[in-house]
Amino acid sequence: MIIDDLAPRLAAHAEWLANPETGTRADLSGANLSGKDLSGKALTGADLRRANLSGTELSGADMTSVKLVGTDLSSARLAGANLTGADLTGANLSSADLTRVVLTGALLTRANLRGANLTRALLTRAKMIGTDLTNAKHLSGANLSGTDLSGTDLTGADLAGAKLVGTELTGAKLAAADLTGADLRGANLHIADLTAAVLTGAQLTGANLRGANLTRALLTRAKLVGTDLTSAKNLSGANLSGTDLSGANLTGADLTGANLSGTDLSGAKLAGTNLTGADLTGANLNFADLTDADLSGANLSRAMLSGVNLSRAKLRSADLTGVSYLFSANLIGADLTLTNVSMTALFINAIYQYLLSLF
């Protein structure tokens, strides 16, 4: 729909914002405003549903609570615009310039943000369920805390240093995403796809990674204190060296051949975990629960084992050279066939366990 009286409509809208009794709210639904210059305009509360705003200049515009359902904003320039509480459900924002845009509490469900520039964008508490952020640019450092990104496509996105505290990422597609140094404390990543994602130095304390796909994910020096990794998929071969997994729940996880050298697993729940051939050199396993875990062929040299529960664990051919506090480990029913543990060490362990049972 071609709009010939845009200026009078915007003037009436400005009057409505000042005095609802004398002005008229702008109804520009379905309007063709492609390429128009609306920079700095006060559009608060306007109806722009299904309008054509492709290539439109909207830099610095006040678009608080604007209705933009199904609107075409492809390649629009929205730098510094205020879209707090705006409804952008199903909107097309592909290749749009969203530099410094404020989208706090905005509704972006199923919106298309492919290739959009989100440099220093504020997306706190925005709802982005099923939003397509494939190849979105400059999400690094963005504030997405508390945002609902469940099912969102963030494949290959640059989220380095982004704030994602308490963010809902259930089922999100984060394959090959760069999350270096990102803050994901308390985030929900249940069944998320993190294939080949880079999480080096990321903060994942208290995060939920149940059933997440971590194939070839890089988690070096990440902090996963108290993180729930129950039934996480394809951790086999993962690089978790130097990671803080203290208190993490890895029950039943497949960590075959994983690199856990120098990793803090103190107090971690590893019951039934497959650690066959894993590298646990110098790892901290103090008070970890490894009941029924499979550590066959694992390298545990110089690992700390104070109070660790290895009851019924399989340690066949494991390397236990230079381990510390083995005397205090629970080895009841453990398979130590072909390990390099001396009879003296096992005798001391037996005496310690006997004395412990007396108190």
C-alpha cells in the first residue's frame, strides 16, 4: 500500500503521543515505506504490521512497543533505535543494521536475523524462540541475559564474550559457534547442538547441558562447576583439559578418549561414566563418585584420589603412576587387573578402609 500522506500521519501520531485525546495513533500496517528516511522519528506504539520497511532509514528512531509482526525490515538501518517491548514476530531483519539497538523485552519469535549486524545490541529478556541468527554479525559481547533463544539457529555465530546468564537455549543450534569467554551461568542448553562449538574459557557454572550434543566441542579452561551434563552426547574425544568440572553431573556420559588432564573433577558425579582411554593426568578427582565407571586403559598418573568412590569401577590396564591419596579411595569391587598399583598400596588402602569403618 502506497502512503501519500506520511508526513501528516506522523504529525498526528506525534500529537497522539503528547495528547491521546487530540492526536491519532499511526496505523501504517501494510504500508510501503521502503527506502524512506524515518531516522529519529517518534514511532512509539505505531502499527507497522506487515509493512515494507526494507532499506528504510530508522537510525535513532523511538520504536518502543511498535507492532512489527511480519514486517519486512531487510537491510533496514536501525542503528541506535529503541525497540523496547516491540513485537517483531516473524519479521524479516536479514542484513539489517542493528548496531546499538535496544531490544529489551522485544518479541522476536521466528524472526529472520540472518546476517544482521548486532554490534553492542541489547537483547536482555527478549523472546527469540525459533529465531534465525545464522551468520549474524558481531554478537560478540552482546547482552542476551535472560533471553529466550530456545530452538534458535545460531550456527556459526560469533558470541565470544557474550552475556547469556540464565538464557533459555533449549534445542538451540549452536554448531561451530564461537562462545569463547561467554558467560552462560545458569543457562539452559538442554538438547542444544554444540557440535564443534568453541567454549574455551566459557563460564558454564550451574548450566543445564542435559542431552546436549558436544561432538568436537572445545571446552578448554571452561568453568562447569555444578553443571548438569547428564546424558550429554558425544563427549568422547572432547578436549576438557584444565576445565573446572567440580561438582558437575556427568552421570552416564561418554568420555571415551577425552582429554581431562589437569581438570578439576572434585565432587563430580561420574557414576556409570565411560572413561575408557581417557587422559586424566594430574586431574583432581577428590571425593568424586566413579561408582561403576569404566576407566579401562585410562591415564590417571599424578591424579588426586582423596576420598574418591571407585566401587565396582573398571580400572583394567589403567595407569596409576604417582597418584595421591589412593589409600583413602573406595576400591570395593573395583577391577584393578593389570594396573601398576603395588600390593603395599592396596594393603594400606585396606587398613584405612577398615579403620574408617570403625568410626
